[in-house]
Amino acid sequence: MSLHSLPLFMRMAGRPVILLGEGEAADAKRRLLERAGAAIVGEDAIAALAIVAIDDEYAALAAVARLKARGVLVNAVDRPDHCDFTVPAIIDRSPVLVAIGTGGISAGLAAALRQRLEEILPAALGALATALSDARGAVRTRYPDGAARRRAIGAALSAGGALDPLGPAPDVAAWLAGGGTVTGSVHRIRLRSGDPDDVTLGEARALAQADRVVHAADVPVAIVDRARADAVRIRHGAPMDPAEGLTVELEMAR
């Protein structure tokens, strides 16, 4: 299953962005660009990105055509078929940003999901990210092996772990002082169906933390892709040695 779009986070500070249009939609885009530190410019300026928030259909499409002819990437508000990029709904727990996109198909759905997640994600999430960044050297010292380090961090950040992002007051220093050795393991999942929604929370967590995913040929790609992008995929592979890291083995129920 292919991605509709590839989500990217782009630093906008000082970057020129063309903004065309007037009214509520244009004002909303202007506020967002200003918040990101972008330099808002007119159509004749040199820029790599443009947002067209013009209500009139003919004028909007004419502006889109002119900009694309210059090689400018365009977001055409309320016209997803003409968008080179879309602007997601954003949850800001700086430096943690959560972006929710629908490919421009339903801004209302993206906004509704953002509101639900705003209630779940704690305000201190950014402080946890900063603390982990500040402790990067100490974490490398404590866990010099890359795979072991990834497993230790994954275990600490899991539900109920020492650094559970949704838990009460996660303390990075206390975790480093008291953390133990995290060893590899093999987690076997017998899937009930090919529907990704049938994967339980525990199974999804194991997939997200896996270093390797060994799967039968009939396991749907949509389920295998629940694993990290950098996790090794082994199709029809032999059972793995737990010493080689955290491994998930997937098979379909018969």
C-alpha cells in the first residue's frame, strides 16, 4: 500500500512563501506562516512554496498555473487535486509536533482528530523530548550498542514504562540511574485476519519496537508496515536468534 503523501517537517524561519488571496482562509494561512517564522511575499517574489487562497475558481486556477509554470510548489486551498503539498492540522508540544493530514480531502476530519489528540497529549511532552535530547550523551554511554540503546529507549517510552509519555512526570535522570539491561527477544504474532485494525495494541507496540520483522508471504504489507521504517523485513525467513535483537514473527491464522 503506497503513501498518498510523504509527510515532511520543513524549517520555515526566514523562508519566503508566496501567499495569494484575501478573507478567512488566507488569514488563517497567514497566521500559520507567521507562527512558523516564514517571510510572506507576493506572487512576483522568488520562492519555492506558494499558498493560493483565492475564492474565485477561475482566478485561483490561473494563479496556480502561473506559479507551477515557474516551478513553485503550490498549496491550493480547498482544491486538493491542484495541490503539490497540503498543510496539516498541527498539535504543538514544542519541540514535539504532531501533524494530521488527509491529503486535503477533509480538513474537518483532520481538525476533529487534532482536537481529540489535544486532550490526550500532555503539555509536558515537549519537556520530555528536550530532556531526552540533553541526555543523549549519557544514554550513549549507558547503552553503547545501538540496538540495545534503541530497545532500552523503546521499553522506557512504552505504556507503563519509566518514561511513558502519557504517564505521570517521566524523569530521564532517574531512568538512567536505575535502568537495567534490555535484552533481545522474539515475539510471535498469529494474526486473526489481514485487517490492520484487528492488530491489538500489544501487537502494534511489538511491531513498532521491533528490530526485525519475519513474516509469511501472505501477511499483508499494510500490517508489516506497522513496523519502523528502518526495521529489517525478512520474508519467509528462518526463526531469529533473540540475541540479535527484538524480533517479531508474523503469520496468518489458518
